Amino acid sequence: MLKLKIQKEPYWLELGYGVKVKVKPCTSSVFYEAKAYMNSKLAELAKTYKANKEAGIEDGTAESIENPVKREALADRFLLIGLGIAGILEWDGVMEADEDKSAPLTESKIDELFSNFWAVAENFRTQYCGLREVLEAEKNVSLPAQNGTSAMGEDTVSDVTKTEKSSVRSTNADI
């Protein structure tokens, strides 16, 4: 069962290392804004890759685009940065590298924070999107089988092996 009571007011998340972020609730509009950001970044990368390939330039983009694992990692990174851009309203504990002053809340600083401090990025993802992931996991448990006949689930017993005898009864002679 799912209650449709979602937090409507901004709230603070403690991400570790003295970093706190104030976020708006992770609603569908926030998620889809982040997804649009991810798609635009991937499209930019693909456009650069295509132009460089046509010009015969090797710049490392090819490895990121052609390798499915790296491509998926890039998509995850861009989605997380998009969630930060769409959801973070203010932050505390994020300092400029060369100065003793707070870093401004900008796209490039969110990218810098999440790209350089994976533990902070992961804490943000799990705290901000945790509910969404739980709901996705619950949904995935009861998806139809590929042939569309029934819900798939984890097997609880292995298949029964067939014996040559059809008799249910066993006697000492069977041993």
C-alpha cells in the first residue's frame, strides 16, 4: 500500500563531511527535470563525439561513448547532477578550493562537489531519492514475465527432475 502523503516543504539533508543541503521535495517534476538535464548532457557528448570522429580527432570521448559501462556511469553522473540542480535550494559546508569562503550554488559547483566527493554524491542520492528507489524496487518485483503469462518472482525451489518410474509409491526394490 502507498500513502500519497509526500513532504511538501523544503528540508535539510546531512551529507557528511560537514556538508548540508536544503532541498525541495523530490517530486516527479524534479526527477523529470533532472532526467532532461541528463539527456541534454548525453546529447551534447554524442554531438561532440560525432564531430570529432568525422574530423579524425581522438579526445577520449569515444571511450566514454562506445563503452556501455562508462556510458551508463556518465548517465548516472549527469542524472545526479541534474537532481542537484533541480532539487538543491541552498547548501552549507561547501567551500571554495582556494579561498576560505562558501562556494556559490551553481551547476558547475554541484558538478565539482559530486564528481570529486563520491561519498557526498552517494549520500545525496540515497537520501534524496531513496523513496523513489524503494517504489521502483517494489514495482519491479511483480512485473509480468517476458512471455506475458504471469508475474515473475524469485524461484523458491528448483525444478523437479523426472524419474523413469511413474509410480508414486516406493518399495525397497526401487532402491
